[in-house]
Amino acid sequence: MREDIRNFNQEELLKKFKGLQFESYRARQVLEWLYKRDVDDFAMMSNLPRELKEKLGLYFCIEKLAVEEIKTSRDMTQKFLFRLKDNTLIESVSIPLKARLTACLSTQVGCKFSCTFCASGSMGFKRNLEACEIIAQFLAIKKNVPLHKVNNVVFMGIGEPLDNYENCLRAIRILNDPGCANLGIRKMTISTAGFAPAIERLAKEGLQIELSVSLHAATDEKRSELLPINNRFPLKPLFKAVETYMALTKRKVTFEYILLGGFNSSVEDAQSLIRLVRGLNVRINLIPYNPGPARGRYFSPTKLEVLFFKNYLAQKGIDVFLRMPRGVDIAAACGQLKYHVLRKEKQNREA
Ligand code: SF4
């Protein structure tokens, strides 16, 4: 069976080429076409001999992501809906900031974790993405924005990255490989809903990857309502895992806190949060809720709620950052575009 060539790092590909009796410098040429020149077709790799191109096609493939839809926001955030070889859909987002660009990638088709504020959680889980499918999103975004340098990657799209641990870590190592995408490890962020045992495992990998944890509430009662994973891994084991991560990696961890109007934005909520994180080397990213179409039970906070919450934390010495949602006009939050398209397809089938 042919394997996608993007599933290999440079060292592995050199070994494969040696085993197939291809000259080793040809592996470096192929990787340069893939990662530096944005070419995803062996036939277009013009410095390879025809015979080698044919042989490569016998042993390897480069599965293309079919672009189902691209939406561009007023703030230039772009949302990509890709169709995979098995006809399933995933989303990626490109978020420009001056000359830099962050690529937000999916790691699973659907998600098992059913967070109640998330459109992806309402659509069920289909399968894990392979490393090459994660990398293909990065390369598709890179190709689409030639004027920008994609210098940050966040695993914050559809799916729980730590629930697809091996493939995610493989994709990270290939993106980080100087012979492949050569993206700095500290330029990548894993965002988790709070998969505590996998955080402990990640801490021991010897990677300096950024870790971002979806906290969203500072008591088990409220957090379990938002993130059912909290029933399996409540705040106590979650914080133990986060502290292990910080101790072993010496990295600051970010807690994401979606402010939901009237739900987790009161002075009591702020006080609970302060008690939870006081003394830890963490940052709180406050994100005013961007309402999606999947559920109607939560609301955007008022400007007053947002400012009060942020200032209250800041005054108590907490490192807090207000992150405004990007691409609100194009449903850029996780799973929203896929949700729209699947609903449209269902309506068409029923018509
Ligand atoms: S927020 Fe993340 S973990 Fe939760 S349902 Fe959505 S994709 Fe899954």
C-alpha cells in the first residue's frame, strides 16, 4: 500500500529512500518541493528524473485536501472547509496579524468530548486524522497566503489533539524538523479540553511546545456543565497535570476562559478563578463568547461584564489577556462552518 510521503520526517525518508535504492539527496529534494516550494505533485518536481517520479508514485502518495469552501472575514481571518479522501469534512483557520499568520488546525474528524458551547461537539466523532492530514492543512494554508509567513500553529480546530496523541505528536515533530517545515517548537500550541493523563505524558516528551488548557469555569460544578470531560478529569487532577507540565518544561501554561454572559462572569466566578491559579506561572486568556448555531443556551457577555472581569483579575495580580474572537462574521469558531454545510446538505437531501 502506498503511504503518504508527508507522514515521514527527513531522517525516516532518507532511510526509506536508501531501502528503495534511491539516492539520498533526492529525499531532500522531494522535501524541499513539499515544504518550501508548495508543490504537492511528484510530476511537478522538475529536478527529479522521470523514472524516479514514476517510482515515487508506486511507493508513495500525496493525498490532496479538496477545498470545499473558503470564507474570508472582514478582519481577513480565513476559514477553510476541506473534504478528505473518505468524504468527511474538517476545518482550518488562518489568522493574520500584520506580516505573521497563525494556522489553526483540526486533529480529528468530529469530536467525542461534547463541550456544550461548541458546534463540533454537537456533530459526533468519526475518526482521528493521520499526521499527513494535519500537515496537509498547514501546507494548504501556506500555499493560499503566499504574502504571509505562517509562523504559528495552534492545534485548536475540530477535535481534541491529546485524544489523537501519536498522530498529533508525529505531525508536530515533522513540522518542527529542519528538513521539513522547520517551524519552531515554541511556535506551536496544543490546546486541550483538559485530558489530564495525556498532559502528564506530554510533559515527559522533552518538547517545549506551548500548552493551552480550556478552563472556562473555576468550579467543578460549572466546568462539568460546560466540558463533560471534567467528570473524568476534574480540576484537582487537571491542575496536578498542569503543574507537572510546568515543572518539567519550565513553560508558562495558558488557560482559556470563554466568558459566557451571565454564566461564568460574576465577581464570585472571578474570585474562584483567582483562588485556583494564584501562585502559578499561568496566563488567563479571556475570550468573549462567539455564539454559534449549534446550541442556544449561552450568550455573549456585555462589554461591561468583559471589562469588569478582566480588570478584576488584573488588579489582583493575575496575568490576564483579552483575546477578541476573530472571524465572527464567517463563523470562524470551531466547527461552525462545517455545521452550516452539513445542515445545508441534509436540507438538500430532505427536499
Ligand atoms: S471545544 Fe474542543 S474538545 Fe470540546 S467539543 Fe469542541 S472540539 Fe471537542
